[in-house]
Amino acid sequence: MAKVSPLQFFRQVKQEVKKVTWPTRKEVSQSLVMVLIIVAIAATFFFLVDQVLGWIVKIVFSLGV
């Protein structure tokens, strides 16, 4: 791979950044809402699983005593 001067490198970076299609504010807000909903669902699911497993562990240990 050929060596590129720092100045040339930053010129190339600038050219590549111009090609990027940035999301609109609406797309970002929609994505944010979807992520928050999915996180809330996952948190609720794992909370419920933790509660059920804790309940099962309590039952198992109370039977062993």
C-alpha cells in the first residue's frame, strides 16, 4: 500500500464524507423511539424472567431445608 501524506489523507477523508447520506431528523427520531421501545420490552422480559427464576430458587431451597 502506497504511503499517503497527512494532507492528502485528510483531503480523501473530506471527499468520502461528502458521499455519506446522513439521516434526516425524522429518521433519527423514529429510530430512537424504536430503540427505546425495544429496550423497554427487553428490560421487562429480563425482569420477569429474573423474578420467576428467583421464585423457583426460593421454592427449591425451602424444600431442601
